[in-house]
Amino acid sequence: MRMEQPQQWVQVIRQDEFLTAMLLRLAGPETLCSLEGHLGHYALPNLVSRDEVGALRRHTLWPRRDFAILRLDPETAKHLVQQLAADPDRAVDVEHIQIERRGLLAMGGYDGLDATWVGASLPRMELNNLVEAGIIKLKNIDWTSEKDQ
């Protein structure tokens, strides 16, 4: 899987606002978004595929969940933000959401956003603005110390 570097792991505090910021900011002509979960009641505009494409991969092998990849232009992003915000069970219905820009994974939100990271497509200043607004907290993960334990 090809991912943007550097990556910053985040703790999402206010999920609706985080998803709104990510979807609207990263939308563009070379952007795709994958959703995985119980998607039956979602309208899926600009559907590209129901199979893995590029860097966008399934993250639940069993039981097999719905999987959809959308072309994420600004209008599709607005429509998706409205649907996600209106779903009281969004964290269960959309277990995993990923955004790919220019062939690289730019954001990954897994397990209802419990495990989430953003890549370099989101400028550091905007990341800091989300922190200051109380939408996210930054996580510092030292992968080398985990290997030693």
C-alpha cells in the first residue's frame, strides 16, 4: 500500500467535524474515497468501483462488508459529509474510510475512526488548526520502542 509521507496519527475527538474537514479539504480531480461497512442506506454518487482500486484496500476480510470507492470531487464530498453527519450509527455503518490523492493514501480512518492517520496532503498548519479547535489530538507513536517490548 502506497501512503503519503510523513504520516501523523491522530485521536479524533469530534468525528463529524474531522470527516467534514478531511473530505472537503482533500476533494479534487485526482481524489478517491473508499467506504467499508454497512453501506446499503447510503447514496453513493460518483461510484468508481465496489472492488479494491489503487491504494484503497479492504480492511475487514470476514465477515465481508460492503465496499465502495467514489471519485471525491467537491460536490460528492459535500453530499457524503451530509450523509455521514445524518447517520446516528455512522461509526458502525462506516467502519473504515480512506482517501487517496494522486495515487497515494492521504488519510486512513479505521474502526470507526479509533485508529486514524493523515498524510502530507493536509498542511501542518491545517492539522494544527484542527488541534486548536479541539477536533483532534496528535498521537506520537515510537514504532522502534514497540519492537523492543
